[in-house]
Amino acid sequence: MMEFILTNHARKRMAERGINLNQIKETIDFPDYTIRKDGKTEAHKEINHKILKVVYIQKGKFIRIITLIWK
């Protein structure tokens, strides 16, 4: 089981953009597609006719959420 760690920046973006933890988990667990670059993963998922992009770094069972945005 993965353990999610949210940076302060990610928490702030969640509040600003009305994104909840379930949406983040769904995007990471079942992305429509992912892009890997510079050691980070960008997961993209369509939710309610918008695309959620979650940027994270995975180390072992830990997933550190860097930022998130609606596209």
C-alpha cells in the first residue's frame, strides 16, 4: 500500500483549486496517461470534464505529491 505525503505547496493548491485526496489517489492509481521527466511523474486524469494533473515523486512505498492543477 502506497503512502501519500503532501508538500505544503500541494496542500495549498488543493485548497485553492478544490481538489480532494480521493481525486489525487484516483489520478495516481488509474491515470489516463503519465509523463515521466527529471525524476518526477505527471499523472493526468479526466474528472468531471476537466483534466487533473498531479506531479509526484515515488520512492519505494512513498509518493510525495509536489503540485496539482486542473488543466
